[in-house]
Amino acid sequence: MSETNLQSTDTVKSTFWHYAMPSVIAMMVTGLYQVIDGIFVGHYVGVKGLAAINIAFPVLGSLMGLGLMIGMGSGSLLSIFRGEKKEANAQKVIANSLWLILIFALISATTLLFISDSLLSLQGAKDIVYDYAMSYITIFIYGAILTIGATALPMLVRNNNSPYIATALMIIGALLNIILDYVLLDLYSLGLPGAAIATIISQSIVMLLALAYFFTSNAHIQLNWCALMPDVNIAKHCVTLGLSGFFIYLYFGFIMAVHNKLFMEYGGAVHVAAFAIVGYLATLYYLFAEGVANGLQPPVSYYFGSNDHKKIQQTVNYAVKIVVYTGIAMYLLLVLNDSFVIGLFTRDDNALIEATAMGIRLHLFADALDGFIFIASVYFMSVNQSGKAIAIAVANILVQLPFLFFLPQWLGVNGIWLLVPISNICLTLLIAPLLYREVNRLTKTPTLITTRSIASYC
């Protein structure tokens, strides 16, 4: 299969891996550098630094969520238009994504300037942990456009039928961030602000390279200055399609904030630091599953645009098997090697080691279901059913609420660790029949005129 043209004659598995492999590699590299980021913070800043960066994430997650919303929403619409052979509309999608990045960066940065301190306080941050977290957040607020752009634009590059270029961009950013972490934390001892600066510089390089790509001959759909006029209808549809991605990050931010608050209440900074380490380890699987879901989206949107419904069913079934089996394997690997992986972050804090080991066993045992939920959400977004994708993301939050109230009271710290896995089981029992029914309904529909569903937005 060529880099620049998805062919209807290619097999489902070859098409899937053509997009999924570079996406998975890029995501795993991103996960690796986040883990290394945590290792640097754990060794050069300590327990309070790990706690602070974990408390900062729910605030900063909104920036990454906006980038995911723009990237996945615009990418889905771009692939649908390519499947319908409407290249002029596809060009408008790319142009309007740039406007969305700028607008949401201004709105989010202004908002976070006023509410960041309150969001930290609500999580129980105080004293040195609060100071560390605020210094980290402030740098990202002023670089909001870089965080959003570096998240969104590689997805558009990928959906422009250049998945390997998108992968290269993310690898460049990840490697640069690791190098800068070493320089700014080890050589210059800048602490958490140094970690934030390293990330912002890396994101700026990724964003600029991705922008340059769309003006080169490597881009299947190229941009020109005349195409940069805003189109409200297309921008609105990009946001609607990608809104579930934003809710996914809101969900993660909400869950992390509540966990941080509860851990500070029932335990202390050590448990928040343990939650940070468990989160870094879980991130490797989350990003793998997200990479698989990202690989699912371009071909499914393309098949949807070209009415090839049988291949949609085959692709979804294949992706679900991959994320579930991998999630189970990664959990067993972490449990069997917990001493080694925890030792990467700390070697002499016995309380932190003990808390983290318990967290791995209790918090991650249903991680494979997170992958399934990712696949379900991305599937509905890919076939232009943004309402169902948003409903899954909202349900992911709502299903947590009763467990948030009861489990910590019944089981203390262990109850907090069990919040996510138990809610994942409940949500999967609701989503699995819905996904099965919808995929099978689509394959039984002889034709589906997608042009009509898109035309009202253009």
C-alpha cells in the first residue's frame, strides 16, 4: 500500500496496520517519554514533585483534550471527504482546524489563568506541592497554543494519508523532550518548571513541522493561503465529531482530580505520588489503546464514506481483540515485575514502594476494558455518530459517581484504587451490546448515503 493512497482493494488487516502501526509506535514513544519524564521528576524532585505533577494534570488535561477534539474531529471529517472524493472540502477541513487551534488556545489560556489556583486547592494541594504544581501549570498556560497544536496537527497529517510522517513528528518531539529533560532537570536543576519548558519546546517543534508539511508536495491534500478562510459550518462539524475526544480527557482529568482529593484525604502526598507512578505505567497501555483506536479511525471513516460496511465490521472486531488481549498481558507483566518498575521511579522510599505495589494490583486489573471503551467511542465518531460517542464519554464520568461516594467510605485507600476498574466493568456491560448492535446494523444496510448527512454542514 502506498503512503499517499488508501486503496479499496487492500485487505482489512493490511489497511488497519498501515494506519495503526505508525500510530501505535508514535503513541508508545510518547508514553515512554512521559514515563521517563516521571522518572526524572521522581529522582530529581522527589515524592512532592510526583504529587504536584499529578495534581497539575487535571488542569492541563483540558489543553490536550482540546487538541484531541480538533485532531480527531477534523481528521474524521477529512477522511470522510477523501472517501467521497471531495478534495476541496477536505482542504477546508484542514484550514479550519488551524482556526480552531488558535481560538481554543486563547479561550483556554485565559480561563486557566483565572481558575488554576482554585482547581489545585479543590484537590487538596497545599504548601510545597501547591507551589510546584502552580509553577508547572503556568508555563503550559502561556504555551497553550503549542500544546493544542502539537496534539491536533499530527492527527491531521495521519488522516491526510501520511501516517509515517505523523509518526516521525511524534518521535522527534518525544526524543527532544527526553534530551531537554536531562539538560534542564539534571544539568541545570530547574525542577518542575524545567520539565514544563522541555515539553513546551518539544511541542513547538512538532507543531511547526506539522504546519510546514501541509504546504509541501508530500501532503495528499495541500494548503494554500487562499484556503485559509474560516468556514463556520465545517468548523462546527469538526468540533461536534471530535467532542467525545475532549470528554475523554475531561473524564481522565475528573477522575485524577477526584482521586487526588480522596488520596490526600484518606492517605497523603505519598499516596498521590503512588497514584502518579501507577498513572505513568497505565499511560503505556492507554496510549497503546489510543494508538490502535487512532489506527481504526481513518480506514473506518474511509469505508463509511465509500459505503464498504463489511470492512467496517471486520476492522472493529480486529481492533477490539488487539486492545483487550494486550491489556490483559500488560497487567500480568506489571504485577509480576512490580519491584523493577517501581524501582525506576524511587529506590529508598519504602512507603511509596508499598503504596504503589498495591495500586498496581487494584487499580489496573480492568485496564483492558479502557481499551474497549476507546474503540467504541472512536468507532461512533468515525461513522458520523458523534452523539453516541459523546454519550459514551459522559457515561464514563456518570458511572463513577456512586462508587466515588461509597467505596472510599467502605474500604478506605483500597476503595479509591478500585473506583476505576469497577466502573469500567459496569460501563462495558452497557456499551458492548450497543456497539455489537450498531456494527451489525450498519453491515445489514445495503447503502448509506453519507453525502446527505455531510452536505448540510458544507
